[in-house]
Amino acid sequence: MASQVISGIGFLGAGTIIVTGRHQVKGLTTAAGLWATACMGLAIGIGFYKAAILGCLLIAFSTLVLHRLDNMILSKSKVLDIYIEFKKSASITAILDTMKFHDVHIDSIEMVKPTYDSNASMAAIMTLRLKQKKFRLEIMATICSLEGVSFAEEI
């Protein structure tokens, strides 16, 4: 019986994991939640109630507390990953000049196909290294205000 639960949940969990057009992996938390729920169900089914309660508490801790901790650490990071869509190809030079002016180091640029704006001619995923942590919102606002940028977001 347990082997059928494992294979079924493995199939469902794999179906929740997707890779987006911007090379981001989504659905890992959902897949892990499905596995954890199945394991708790199996533990309850065989009468191992203490393990199921402990598992539930650990899962709640992981999803709530560690998620907030991760967001706090990312907000204070000097590394910024952004996705930008351009209306014309000349806009990328304006972004590069702006980054140089603000003393921001560009670690990598990956040109990708635009996914949001149908009028955009090109898109890029950039990894930026900031000199100061407090600079994140200012850099994003500057990039969004540049002429030729149709869409920008932090990823």
C-alpha cells in the first residue's frame, strides 16, 4: 500500500515542478508539501501519531519561518537578478551606461525571448552586483524609467 502512495505522490509532485521561460524553477515547495503530507498520512495510517504531529510542526516551521528568513536574507543581498524587456535593441546600451554610472558591476547577461510584452524586441536576464545593499530599489526604479524598457522585474 505504501509503495502505491510513494509512486502516486512522486508522479503528482513531478507534475507540479515547472521551469519558466526565464529559467526559474517553480513548484518545488508544492512538491515537497505533497511528499510531506503523504508521509504524515502514512504515519497516521499505521498509528505513529507522535511522528505525524512532530512532522506537522516541522513542516509549519519550515514553510513559515524559513520562508521569512529567506526573504530577509535576499532583501539584504548585494546580488540582484533582474529580467528586462526592451522595445528596441538600443535600450540595452542605455542600461549598461546607467549601471556603469551607478558603479554597479554586471556579473552576467543572458539574452532571452520576451514573454510579457508582445511589442518587445528582446529581453535579458542580468545578474548585478551592487556596492551597497540599500541601492536595490533605486536601481530598479532607474531601470524601469529608462526609455525603451517596456518591463523589468527582480527575479
